[in-house]
Amino acid sequence: EFLDFSMQFYREARRSSAALCRTLAEQGRRRVALLGAGDMAEITYLGLHEWGLELVCVYDDSPRRELFHAPVLPVAALARDASDAIIVCVYDPAAPCQERYLPAGVLPRGNMRWIFSGANDGDGASGAGPAATADPPAAARLPVAREEAAASPTKRLA
């Protein structure tokens, strides 16, 4: 069951992050920062690359200095962010599909976008924007029934 959920979670993360990147590209928001340097950032980078978006920096308190040729800055530097959008690439391990999750001490900003967001009003405060409203929220689709997961072809992310 855990493996089924994990596969579906990362499949949904890939789909949702690509849709978010598409929306940003269509809105002309090309200079993008990421909040978080973990697995979700790596998945999101695929969408950035596909849609011709520029990764200007990554905010993370890890010891990394660079991710995908972009500087990794401390989370405290968010206060000085000048990107067109910040994609939130962190999640609560206890509730991975929680909408609008932010780590303790991080305040929401108008240019933040969440990968898992069911409330998309397009104003910049809550997710991907109007292009993502056709699908139900990610949390409503996960976990997928074992039969559905088994029937879905697995795509390689790289």
C-alpha cells in the first residue's frame, strides 16, 4: 500500500508541477524560484525545463550551495525575493498532499505557487491559476485504488 501511494504521489507531483509550470509560462512569469531543494524540487525542475522557465534560485536551509546551476540561498532570504514566482516544493510528510503547506516560520507571499493546490483563483495567492481548475484537488485523488494504480502505465521521469 505504501508503494502504491508513493508511486501515485510522485506521478501526481510530476503532473501537477508540469501543469503549474505551463500556467506560469502562459502568464509570462519566466523567472522562477523554488522553496525547497528535495525530491519535489527535482521533479518540478523537469517542468521548468520543459516550459522554458528560468530557475533563478532555490531557498533551502540545507548545506547545498547549488541546485541545477542555480544558487541555494537560506530560507530567510525569501524576504528579498524578486522572482516572478516561487514554487513551493516542500510538503508535510504526515499529510503530503496538504494544500498551501509552508514550513514553520515561512510566511505566504503573493508570488508563491503550490504544486498541490485545489483552490486556484489565478491571483497569485493560491496555486497554479485557472488552467489547473479542471481537475479535482490532488488530495481528493490520493491514494488511488490498487486496481487503478496497477492499470496505469509507469512513466520514467528522467
